[in-house]
Amino acid sequence: MSTHTTDAKVLLSSPHLASGIKKATRRLMPMLIILYFVAFLDRTNVGFAEQALEIDRGITAGAYALGAGIFFIGYAIFEIPSNLLLDKFGARFWLARIAITWGIVATAFAWVSNDTSFVILRFLLGVTEAGLFPGVIMFLAQWFPNQRRVQLFALFYLAQPFSQMLGAPLSGGLISFGDQFTPWHGWQVMFFVEGMMAVVAGIAALFFLVDSPQKAKFLSDDEKAAMKAVMDHEDSVKGADGPRGILPALVSWKVWYFTIIYFCLQIAVYGTTFYLPQQVAGLLGKNVGWEVGLVSAIPWVFGLFVCYYVGKNANTVKRRRTWGTMFFLITGAAILFSAWAGANGQALLGILAITVAVSAFLSTGPITWSFPTSFLAGAAAAAGIGLINSLGNLGGFVAPIMRTAINESVPTDSGAWGVVSLGVFAFLAAAMMWGTRFFRAKADDLLETK
């Protein structure tokens, strides 16, 4: 057993570390989950307004696809600068700033008037939200050791199924309520209410988040010392193994390797999420509203439990690699099957396939992030994590445009070929995840200390 591993075993066995992690989890995770819940809701609720925007404002299918995707252009451009500013100003202030400004932009969608204003607002939404997700990933990597990190990433990822499980009926319900009981269009009410939720969450973050264990009044001195010791030890291992500084991180082949994996994952995620309400409506033969919102929540309910189980138990490198590969394969297969079900009018099988796909791709996210955070630290982490998330999220730009282009070139009533194109990238990600067996970070050894 190496000296690094022996030292880590002693540090990780500290009862003060265990109690500190428990307190930090209870204090920090609810606020982080709420922030991502609202963020994911505000970036995807446009799916519930697609038909209404076309009818009420004349938003074309091409403009919708461009707007759905251009969010990620603004997101990608400002991702790394935002992460570096978070490293400078601290997570508490910067994450709150992000939430408040994107909430203001999100409410402005209530007054969208044409193709141009829709596309501009989607771009600005990406600009203002840039840095939230990688900022939280970096924040958690600074607070919690590698051995526990996937579990914390998985808890954070639960905001996605929560946002769709609760957000789908919420969005559908706000649309129905607005149409029936207010002088405004239902989609206007939805955008305004859900945008203001982000503003409130940002203000709350100023009171609940803490930049580091050393500034946490809710920890005892012994707990602060134990958490600092284990994180300092892990950073020293990363410093000997990973890139040091911003530029080395940006040109690191490992960083680019995981950027490609994450890009493939995001194609599956957003290619499914943006069109989920419409796909469910097509399978059920219903218009988007309360009923479609409830059915659209089903995949996320199951995904919630699968993601939590995987995060809790993916505590070795071998298990993370094997499970990550398996869930990417399942994602691809389930997406292909959902295309077949839609083309053949099999509503129940279609919902089942979508449920499996959502559960699988949710589970791969926390696993994927465990790899780069095992060799990136400091400024290299700010730059590397920002690069992976910014360029990886361009999959969200490519997915709707690619899906629309394929459906227009190979027209079918179900749009099956556009769906099929999404699944192909999941198989590429599976092959690359399995390829991680050929390289290993020194910090991975710390996972074996129980």
C-alpha cells in the first residue's frame, strides 16, 4: 500500500470527518438542489410552450430549434470565465448572482413577441446561467473527498428528476391555470412564475451557502481541521498527477477526453428533454397540458431512485467505469426503442422506453464527473471543469438542430429517425467510458481506503 493511500486511510477514518461531512451535506445540498432544480426547469420549460408560442407569437419550428440550442452557445462562451470568477469571489456570492440574473431573463420570456426576441432571450439565458453547474461541481470537489463525491454529485443531480417530476405538472398546470383564470396566455404565466422562482432562490443562496469548511460556523473546530486535512491531502495527490494552472488544464488530453464523453451524454439528455412533452403528447394523442405534464413526470420519478442508488453505491473506480459503460449502453438502446414504439403507435412501450432512457442517462452524469474531479484541483479545476461542461453542453445545441434536420430530410409522422440519431452518441460514450480502464489517476487509489 502506498504512503498516499495509507495517509488517506487514516484521514478518512476520522469520526470528525464523518460528522463534518454529514453536517455539510445537510446544510449545503438542499440549497444546491433547489438552485439546479430551478435552473433545469427554466432551461427546459420552453418545451411546454412550443405549440403555444407558434400559435400566439408565430415562433417557427426552425426558430424554436435554434433558440432551444443557442442557449448552450451563450452558456459555452461564458462558462470558463464564470468559473474563474467563482474561484475569485467565492461560491456563495457568485452562485447567488447567477441565479438572480438568469431569473430576471427567464421572466422576460413572458413578453417574447417574435422569432428574434425568442432567440435573443434564449442566448441571454445561457449567458446568465453560465457557470452554475460547473461552479457547483467545483464547489463540491472542494468540500467533499473523492470517496464520497459521486454520492454528493448524485444528490445534486436529483434536481433534474425533481425539476421534471414536479416541474412537468407545474409547467402544465400553470399553462392551464393562466389560460383559464388570468387575462394572460398560460405560457406567459408559466415563464413569469418560474423565472421569479430563480430570483428568490438566488437571494436565499446568500444566506445558506458557505465558501469553505474553514468559514462554516456550523462545523466544530475538530470537524474543520479533519475536512481541511483530507482535502489538502487529496489536492496534493492531484497536484502530482494532474495539470497545474489554467493553460495546462485547457490542453490536457484527459480533459478533452471527458469533454467528448459529456458532449455525447448531453445530446441524449437534451435531445430527449426538449421534446419530451411533444413526444408524450404524440404517443397519447393529447395536447400539451396537465395530463401530458403528469405523464411526462413518470420517467423522472423512476430516474430519481435509480440515480440515488447508483450514486450511493458507485464507490470504487471499477464500479464507476463498469456501471457508467452499462448505463450509456442502456441509454442508447432505450432511445432507439422509443423511436420504434413511436413509429408503431405503441404508447405504453414508448413511455417505458423513455423512462429507461431517462433513468440511465441520469445515472451516468455523477459517474462521469467523478473522473475529472479526481485529477483537477485549484485553477486547473476551474478551467478544466468549465471546459468540459461548456463544450460538452454544446450537445444541447447540436441535439435539437440535428433532430429537426434529420426529421425534415427523412420525414415520418413519428419523427423516428430524429430520435434514432440521439441514441448513436450514447453508444460512443459507452465505448469511451470503458476506455478509461487504460488510464488511472493517482487519486483513484483513495477510493480503495475503507
